[in-house]
Amino acid sequence: MLYAIIAQDNADSLEPRQAARPAHLERLQQLKDQGRLILAGPHPAIDSEDPGPAGFSGSLIVAEFASQADAQQWADADPYVAAGVYQSVTVKPFKKVFP
């Protein structure tokens, strides 16, 4: 089943986000290589594709997992969690309708 992993950043998270980004992207690449990643990306803190020093306010990942517990376990092990980027992470079942 698909699950949405919705994360909210802590204030001033840009520097730790940049430091942990390679490890974060490596985990996403693994999901993609397994054919389980639907989409992933950050929420810019301002209305811009490149928010510069304004940074990001959170992230969204939609991927396939065997269960919500597996999705939560995967989310809890994210390098952004360990680096203190995320203030909170919510994992919810997701039903893709379009496209």
C-alpha cells in the first residue's frame, strides 16, 4: 500500500538539512530503485522553486510499504530526523487516484 510521509521542519533547519541531504537522498534512491517511490520533495518556505536562504518548511514522500508500521519505521530512521531537521513526521495511508 502507499503511504504519505509528511514532515514539518524545525525553524532554521536549512544548515542541518543541507548537511544530511546526501544520506537522505541515498535512502530515497533505494526506494526508487526498488520501484516503490511515487514522489518526494521539500516544501519551499517561500513561493519559489529555489527559496535560497529562506529554506524549506517540510517534506512530502509518497512510497509503497508493506504496512503503516513499516512506513513509520522507515520515516523514523530518516537522516533528517537524526539531524534535527524535522520537528514532526506524520505517516498516513495514501490512495493514488490521478494520474
